[in-house]
Amino acid sequence: MDVLSKVGGFEIGELAGLILGACKCRKPVLVDGFISTAAALIAGSICPPAMDFVFAAHRSADPGHEIMLSHLKKSPLLDLDLRLGEGTDVVLERPLMDSAAVLLSKYMTFEEAAVSEAGAGTDSWRLSAS
């Protein structure tokens, strides 16, 4: 909180609070760019386990953003060399996150589908998983 009061603006404090609140509710948070990643740094310093719910939507061209992502140990989900701002990469990322959630919740694992390791490299599991 001391660092935030000395170097952060209201927007960073508000975003840090939003990140902490979303994580408390076990909701994923996509950070997109320098300001929201700075807020994630603050949120992570207040509550490190909250970072389990934070995802980096993209890698900004700003060199400072790479340093922040490295500190958070986050790899961007997209690296499209976009410089449009205004949350553009989050808009592109959302369908990918939705698809991942469907895959994790609706599809069988190899174990559930009774697929042996020998058959894991083939398409034979698709018949038993459908």
C-alpha cells in the first residue's frame, strides 16, 4: 500500500482492488498492457495467491511491461505485436479462455476415456470419448 500511495494513481489502485475482488470470487482476470499489469503487481504484493487467477493477455511493446511480466512469472497468452491499446488483446483473448474452459469441463481425460498410453498418440480415443 505504501508503494501504491507514492507512485500509483487512482486507476492503478482501483484496478488492484478489482483484481483482488475477482480473485476472491475465484474469477480469472486478464491484464492487458502496462497499467493493468502494474495493478496486478500491487495486487500480488498484497495477496500473492491471487496471482493464480491473473493471466497476461498479451506482451506490450513497452520494455517495462516485459519486466513486470517477468516479475509476476507470467507469459502472455498472445504475442501479436499489437499496439492498439484499449484492451484490444483482451477482446481477442476472451474466446480463447471460453474455449479452454469448455475443453477442461466437457471433455474426458485419457483416464476417463480409458485410453492407454500406447493409444494416446492416435485418434482412437475420440471414439470412446464421444
